[in-house]
Amino acid sequence: MSDFSLKSYVTDHKTIHLVGIGGVSMSALAELLLHLGAKVTGSDRTETDVTDKLAKLGASITYAHLPENVDSADLVIRTAAVHDDNPEIAHARELGIPVMERAQAWGKIMLEYKHAVCVSGTHGKTTTTSMLTMVGIECGSDPTVMVGSNLDAIGGTLRIGAHDYFIAESCEYTNSFLSFHPTVAVVLNVDADHLDFFKDIDDIIHSFHRFCELVPENGAIVVNHDSANAMKAVAGIDRTCITFGTTPEADVYPENVTDNHGYYSFDVMHKGKLFTHVDLSVPGRHNMLNALASCAVCIFIGLDPEKSAAGLKKFTGSSRRFQLTGHMANGATVIDDYAHHPTEMTATLKTAREMDFDRIICVFQSHTYSRTKALLPQFVEALKLCDKAIVADIYAAREKNTFGISGKDIADQLDGGEYYPSFEQIEARVREIAQPNDLIITMGAGNINGIGPKLCVDAK
């Protein structure tokens, strides 16, 4: 669909039907299309606050996947979870209605913007996209934003701004980001993940390499010098390349770093010269790296250094990223974190270690059987950083358990690790063992976050 014009469907007010309209990225796409003037219809399985919002904005939504839903459509856009056997997709093809993937639609939209900053990486995409959003707002650049988790500052996952800056979270799964059109490609890190789709780490590196090759000659690649795989991914690409990292070997790096119970302050240096000073309002060394990546983007685009720093300071976190859930009756603190890869888990637990808690109790739910099977030893090593690990059943997501694995396989390899098949049992066990200055972390990309509010007397 390289020569396909989404813009014409919008400007001619044609009907665009979204299959799976209630998803995070799909709902944001629907809202933007409505704002641009398209007539939007959609379908999903259940009604939610998100679909209610879209209906109020003018979308016509059916809560069932039916062939007749596409009868009046001029274009159909589908989420990656919807396949060719979906009745709406099959009927659209019978009628000769064009069908495109969600990522392709976002890619076409990006073409309308002067700068398209696409933030990729195995970890940290949502946080860095959110940081750049706050920076863009503070600098007065009025960015349009698509981010993968709710950001309070923009009231959700979408911000509709002017046509100079588009900031987009860019996921490698199923090679979605290869449909994008970045003028600035950010590569935060490259680790083994999504091995139900990619063959191995070399296949993943190759995918990121192809993503970076999409950058035009006047664009730039921003890459993590500390990540060997990320550096492999950009090798041999003839584009402006700005590296960031923790040592002066990178183009952008920190000096005069101070750590105040997990919250970092530092000077941002660019090739030996001071760019700005940053005080972060989110904890963790990994967030210092995310901020350095953001500063590298600011340097290339030419955003004001002090306003960039002010924007970073105003970022207080995204939904499910070391997010305070509340406190238990005995004073224990409960937070929720989306970490579901061992590298992310390690970063989160190391951050918790820098804070003033007596013990860290991690309530962990692994995400997908394939990831758990492939990375089982790494999950175990990450969870050794907490004082007590309580493990739930694996969140299946899109998979069936053909791997013969369960959460018990993780717990059994941990000293003092405990496995419980139900959330009710986990909640009861946490209440039994929690002490006043403990930090309880509900961790995972599934529905483990449902436990935290039940534990708290002041759930946020």
C-alpha cells in the first residue's frame, strides 16, 4: 500500500471502519481520524469507557464482529490481533473494500508532519515518548502524540496538536514499526523478546536496522551507546547518528550525577559541552537514560535546553510505570509496574532498592507462555532482587499453553518463592505478610494490577 493515500479518504469525508476500535492504539487512531474530518465506524467485542468516548465524538460502533458492519465502508483498518478469517475482513475483501493495518494507517498520517519522532526499543518506549511529549508541550511546539499508555498530562493516549511534530511510540512486534515514516528514529535498546514472532536476537536486530533505514537523508537516528545490540542495529546506515549513554564515549551523556533515594539529577553533556541540567521526577537509573535519549532528540531538532529540562521535570510518570496504587491499612506502600521482560523487571527492582523501604515484595504475573519459556532463567534472576516473590499464573494474552509451563516453574526456582493460582489467594497472602514499611509491587503486563486497589485503603 505504498501508493495508498489515507489523506484522500479523510478530506473527502469517506467512511473509515476500524475493526477492534476499542484498543489503545486503534481508539487513538479513531479519535484522530474523527478530528481530521473522517466519518468513522467501528466494531469491538465489549463496550468500554474508551468506546463510549468515541461514540460521543461521533463514531458509530457495533459490539459484535459482523459482515454487514462493513457494507457502507470505503476503507477498513484492522488491529494486528484481527486476522483474515475475521468476518468483517473477509466480507470487505469480497466487496473489494481496501483493508489496511493499523500501523500502516499511522504511517500514512505521519507523512503529513514535518518531524516524526518514532520512539522504539524493547523497553522504555512509553516513558520516553511521554517525556518527549512533556518537553514538546513545554517548548511550545504543540506536538501531536500517540503513546501506548495513559498520560495524565494529555488526558489519555492521544494528543492532537499542530502539524510540525508527531511523536509516536513505535513497537517492533510483528514488524509494525516498519510501516512508519520516522524523520527521527530513537532506539532505546534491543533485547530478545517477542520470540513467538522473531526467530532470534539477530532477527530482532535486523528488524531494528530496517526501521532505522526508513529515516530520510535529512533525518537522524538516536541510539543507546550502552546497548551493544542497538549499536549493531544502526551499523552501516548512512544517516546522522546521535548516541546517548552513561559514558563520554557517547555524544550525549551525564556528568555530576546525584541520586536522591532513586531520583536522579545530572548535567546533560553534548560532545563535551553542557546542554542543560535535569532533575527527574520519576525514579530509576533507567529513566536517566530515557531522559538522555529525549535530550538527544531535542539537540537534533533544536529545542530550547532550559525548557527541555523543565518539560522533563514535569514528567511524573505514565500509567502502570512505577505508579503509586496507594497504601495498605498497616502503612505498606503499593505500586504497580508494567515490567514484563527480565530487563525491565531488573530496572524496576533496582530502582525500588534505592528507595527507603525495609522490604520489597514483588507480586509477579508473567506475560505469555512463549516469553516465559524462552526467558525462564532470566525471570528467576530478576526476581532474586526482591525480598519476597509471589507468582501468579501466566497471563496467556494471544496464546494457548502448548509449552507446558506455569508460574509455579518460576516460583520453584526462587528461595522462598510462592505460587498461587488465584488472585484471591495472592491478596490474602500479601495481607498476611505485609509490614508497615514494605513496598508491594504488582508487576506484569496482564491484569495483575487488579490486586493493588483491593489491598489499599486509599487506592488512587
